[in-house]
Amino acid sequence: MEGNTTFLQFPGNRTNGTCSRDNVLKTLVFPVLYSLLFLVGLLLNAVAVWVFFRIPSKSHFIIYLKNVVVADVIMTFTFPFKVLSDSNMASIGLRIFVCRVSSVLFYLTMYISILFFGLISIDRCRKTLMPFRGTNTARLFRRKLLSGAIWTFLLILCLPNVILTSKTPTSKYFKCSDLKTMAGLHWHEVVNHVCQVIFWVNLVTVIVCYTLITKELYRSYSRSKSQSPVAGTICQGPSRATTQKSSQAKRKMSANVFLVLAVFFVCFVPFHFARVPYTMSQTRTVMFDCKLKLFFFQLKESTLFLTSINSLLDPLIYFFLCKAFRTTLFKTLRLPLGTCSWLTGQGSDSDTGN
Ligand SMILES: Nc1ncnc2c1ncn2[C@@H]1O[C@H](COP(=O)(O)OP(=O)(O)O)[C@@H](O)[C@H]1O
């Protein structure tokens, strides 16, 4: 196998100071950062799961958010394996498990989040442009089917990455690509191309949707200072109480809408630029010398950390954009519903959960 033999041309990678992956960044900095991410992410996502368990799936938005929570929880549980593996504290068996299962689960959940972010943007756009269009049981059922189809599609896409990572490592110091068969390396490349398409299509969707939302938001503000149903639709559907909102609160709401866009850009865009040359360095190894491979690996790992932060930022999105989430959280914590309205730009009007 070309990939493996070329990788094995650098058996001294570990001892060769300039090309070894085992530098302080991989073995110390990222393990510490991922450990923190795991602890905080576990806490925030546990709260999110606990709150969403109490919210019925009565809108498309809530259904999509529940899928994102599940993806984030699974992603969070992959962090300890990465920490052990990267810090060289894991046994060979555990490192093989990381390559075969936990890393694949990490990527799977990342693209689940990306796809649902796209759907959430479409839903928010629809809700803003057609605030009075409700939903019904049949539509809700179709959204659940769609969610199931997305999980199934990505599972089928990623499964060969598990199955074809079947080689036994020939040395203690191996990379995931060393465990892949020839077909496994090809599939790895195919999956990464498909995932690039998934990402860029969703990025365009998010940009288009939030441009339309912003246009409608400002048209609504200028149309009438006293009657503005749009601001209330970002999470919970039309609301007459928005008429009392201060212009400051409206500006905050508009800023909240951009939270999704900002999170999408910060977390996902850098990784998708870094991923292309890195995948090439894994599968077309002769084209890259070991220093360049190391550079692309470190670039991939650094940007991958940004995507991992997404699992921690998502609970903030639920809090700021979903009033049903806030209401349930405050009710359970026995806090007054108006708490943080200065932060979220929302009053304490009744919540429909749409
Ligand atoms: N987009 C993806 N979807 C599913 N699995 C992936 C994706 N990208 C990489 N993987 C799998 O995750 C594991 C780790 O991949 P990668 O991060 O490229 O390797 P490394 O940790 O050696 O840099 C491999 O088994 C790989 O096939």
C-alpha cells in the first residue's frame, strides 16, 4: 500500500525531532484543552439534555435542536479518548479504537451538527418570512423521518472508515492512516470530499437564510416601531408582546441571530480549509515531505479544536435563540422568566416553542 509504505519510510518520525508529531502541542497543549472542553461541555450538554427532555417536540426547530444535542453529547464523549491517545497515555489497543471508532464518531457528529445547522437556518428563515404558517403532526413526523434519514446516511457513509481501518500496526508509533487498507484510504478520501460538499452547501444555506432574515428583520423595524411580529419569530413564533420591546432589545435580538452565523464561521470554516491539504498528505504521501505533513497535521489539529468548541457553544445557542429552552430552564431552576432579558433581547412573553 502506497500510503502505508510511504508513512513507514519515516519510522524515525518519533525520534526525528523536526518531523515527530509527538511535540508539546499534541501531547500536552491539546490534551489539556480537550480535557477542559470535556468537563465544561459535559456540564453544559447535560443541562441541555435535561432541559430538552422536558420540552415536547412540537416544532421543527425543537426537533432539529434535539438532534444537535444528541450529536454534541456523543462528540463530547469522544474527547477523553482523544486526550489519552494524543498524550500517549493510551495502550495500543485504545489508540486503535480511537482511529477506528471514536474519531469516526467525532466526525460523524460534527457533520450531523453542520447539517442540522443548515436545516435550523432554513426553518428560522421560513418562520421569519412566513410567521403565521404553523405546523401539524404530519409535518412534524416528516421532520423526524428526515432526522432519521440524515443519521442513517452519515452512518452508512462513515461505516467503511471503521471497517477498512483493519490493519494491525507494525510499530508502536502509528497514525490512523497506517491502519487503513488501500480501499480504506480511498474511502477516507471520498468521505472527506463528500463532507466538504456537505459543509460548503450548508454554509451557503446559512448565509442565504440569515441574509433574508436580517433583511426582513430590518424591514419590519422600519415598517413600524409599534408593530413588529418578526423579531419574535426567531425562536418562538409571532408575538404581540414584541411591540413593547425597546430598540436596544431589538438590536440584541438581531445580534443573537448572528450568533449562529458567527459560530458556524469560527468553528467550521478554518477546519474545512485545513482539511483538504491534510487529507491529501494522508493519501498521496509521496507529494509531501515529512515537515509539510507535520505542518498540515498541526494545522488540522488546531482547526479541529475550533470545531470541537462547537459542542460547547451550541448550548449557548439554545439559550439565546430558543425561548422554550430558556423558559424551561428558568422554570426548573425556579428563576423569574424575565431573567437575562437584557442579554437575550426578549421579554417574558408567552412561549409557543415554535
Ligand atoms: N469526515 C470524516 N467522516 C468520517 N470519518 C472520518 C472523517 N475524516 C476522518 N475520518 C476518520 O477518522 C479517523 C481519524 O482521521 P484523521 O483525523 O484524518 O486521522 P489522524 O488522527 O491520523 O490525523 C480515521 O479513521 C478517518 O478515516
